[in-house]
Amino acid sequence: MKASPLIRRRVVLAADAFVEVVVWRVREPVPPASHPFKYRLAYVVRGQCVLRYDNERGKGDHRHIGNVESAYAFTTPEQLMVDFESEVKRWNREHGRT
């Protein structure tokens, strides 16, 4: 699978927390997805990945919130970023991080 990197960024949000975003454009969709993107967005707090959106062969688009994995309805890379950012904010509110 030949891929072209679109974004690779790590943003430190606090002394103990960061977000890492990696998105590639792929020549062929990663089955069962039908879009030309491969991605991994992670929110790491105190060394533990507490939130992750990704897609992989056989699983398709999905997200992990803590230990719970659920399907994610991918539409565009821009919407993916909006959804992920919203989820990071929600997680922070729910865990007393502002």
C-alpha cells in the first residue's frame, strides 16, 4: 500500500498530555472503508492512550474511548478532526481537566 503523508503532528496540551495526529492518502481504500485515507489520532494522558480514532484492514473506521471500541462514521478528514477534537474536550471535562 503506497501512501502519501498528509499530516503528522504531535501537540503537547499539558505537561502530562499530548495529541498525535497522523493521516495518509492511500491509493486504494483500507477494506472495508471506501475512502482513500489511513489515519491514527490519539490522545495520551500520563502515558496512557485514553482516546484513539483509527482505521485498519478488517476493522474499518473505529474509535477507542478507554477500553471501549465502537464504529466511527468517517466522512472527511476535516470532520474527523472536528469529531476528535470534540471528543478530547469531552474527555477532559469528564475527567476534571480544563
